[in-house]
Amino acid sequence: KIKQILLITGKGLHSSSDKNIYVSKNLSKLKFAVPEYINSQKELLEKIISIEVAKPEDGGEGAIIINLKKL
């Protein structure tokens, strides 16, 4: 009966990936990696309506909301 998942990812401000030229500056951060992973998994994607940045009161750029289909 869960309709939404609020995933706190942080903003990646303390990530050290910017110092390593061999690491993706975006995809090593959860807020980019989680949606990419979900989009690559057909079984998960079939259960999801949308993935969006959270409202400011829910964490804003430091969180994502995953809206789930009714199963």
C-alpha cells in the first residue's frame, strides 16, 4: 500500500569524486545513480510511475521522490 518513496540522497557536496579524473562527477552521486539504475531495470521500472526531485520541504535537491504504481 506504499505509494511513494522519499529517498534522501544528499547533495553530493562532500563527494571526493571531483578530485578523481577516472570517476564520473555525476553518476557517482546517489541522486544521479539511483534513477539511472532504476531506469536500467525493466522489472523495477514497471512498478514506477515517476522519479522526481523532492519539494523543498521534503529535502529539495538532496532527495528524490519515487512514485509507485498501485499493485
